[in-house]
Amino acid sequence: MPEAWTLTFNNLFFPIFCRQCQYPLLTQENGYFCPECWALSTRLEPPFCTVCGRPQAARLGFGAVENFPCPACRAAPAPPYRRVFGAVAYEGAIAEAIKLLKFHDRGRIAHLLAEIMAAFAEREMNCGQYDDLVPVPLHRVRRRARGFNQAQLLAKELLPLFPRARLNQSLSRIRPTRTQSTIKDHKERLQNVVGAFAVDREENFDGRTVLLIDDVVTSGGTVSECAHALLRAGAVHVDVLVAALPIEDSESRPKQGRREDARSIWSRFVTR
Ligand SMILES: [Zn+2]
Ligand SMILES: [Zn+2]
């Protein structure tokens, strides 16, 4: 079993640790996170708000709950997109993975996140309705500096799941914007991206149903501006699929488990 030997050798001389809890990794499957941290990230479960995609625990047990927006979305003006789908809560290992996705060995992390998004989409979405998968674009200067667009990596991985869709990269960021997560004020965030996106002049979205893809949605400003641009280009519906959504109320969430101590790490190692 040459693979097992390589693994043993690597673990002894070049140990790798979970990026979230620093526990030594004894498997090469994931390469960044221990199974516990990865599994502890809260998968979002229905009933969902039909606008922002956040789970509505309060509506559990009410039967037909799939067609209701949450109180916050009911109070707010309707966004230009139809609805957001998010697979996991933006926290813990998932938040760390999304940060890493921007700098590190991105293929592998994009694959891990896309796996979670795909499992969610298969379960919760009508994948056959989409004509185009559109990654949220980076400005060309940032794209050149980074070398890739993480949303595009995710969209590519997800494409096989959508039987009618093609990967459409005709949406671009026409002016540089500040990173949304560095701006605290909600209004300032929205202002930051106003008019920042446009569809290539020769691209026609007439009558098309579009799924925007990104890693995370926070204020919704970026996806709203993208949706405006797509609707101006003729799209009839724009939905949004992201890996993670920040969820504010955390009462129903599982707490992070306690870690094993060093001795049990060794006992696990030795018994293999
Ligand atoms: Zn861990
Ligand atoms: Zn909502």
C-alpha cells in the first residue's frame, strides 16, 4: 500500500494541521481542514426565506413554509434578483476556506466548496430552469493580480449540475471597487458597487433565466448590481447561488466540539 506509506511518512516528517483548530491531519482527503471542523460548519436547511435564502427556524412546523420571505425581507424593498440560495453558514472552517480560496491552492479549495454547493443545489434547487451560470466578476486589474476569479472556479465546477446552462462570462466589473468586506457601513457598501457592472454590448440575455455564482453574499450590494446589469441586458430572472451566507441568529447552531488532546492524537496514529 504505497499510498498509506506516503501518508505515514508525510505525517511524521511534514505534518499538516487543520487551518481551523490546528489538529494534525491524518488524511490527505481534504488537506486543509479536519473532518470535524468541516462537518461542524452549519449546512443551511429549509424552510428558507424566499428572498435572502436564510433559514427560518421560527416557521418550522408550519407546513407549507417554502413560499415566505423573512420579516427583514418583507420590510425591505424587493431586490432586483429573485432569490438567494446559500449552502452553509459563513463561519468557522467555511469562512476560513473562503479566505484561503483567494490566495492558496485554489483548485482544491474551490472543489471542496463546490461539492457543498452541489449537494445543496441537488437537494434544494430546480437546476433545469437556468440558461446561464454567470460568475460575479472581478475587475480586470484585480483579476490579473490574483491570477483567477474564485467565483468562476466555482461556476466551472458546478456547471455539470445544470443540464441546460452554459458558463457565461459576459458580465464584467467596469470600474474597480473596494473589497466589500472591508467596509463596515451598509450604505457605503451599496454605494461602493453602484454602476460597477455591465454586460458586454454584443451579449443578449433576452428571455433568459440566469444564476449568478459567488463565494459569499454579505450586504447583497454586489449581487444586486450584477442583477441590475443582467436585467438591463434582457434577463427575465436572476437567482444567486453562493457557498456561504452570514447568519446572525446563532441560537439553534451546534457549538464547536472539544478537541482531543495530544495523547489521543498519538493513539489514533498508532492504531492505524
Ligand atoms: Zn479542525
Ligand atoms: Zn429574508
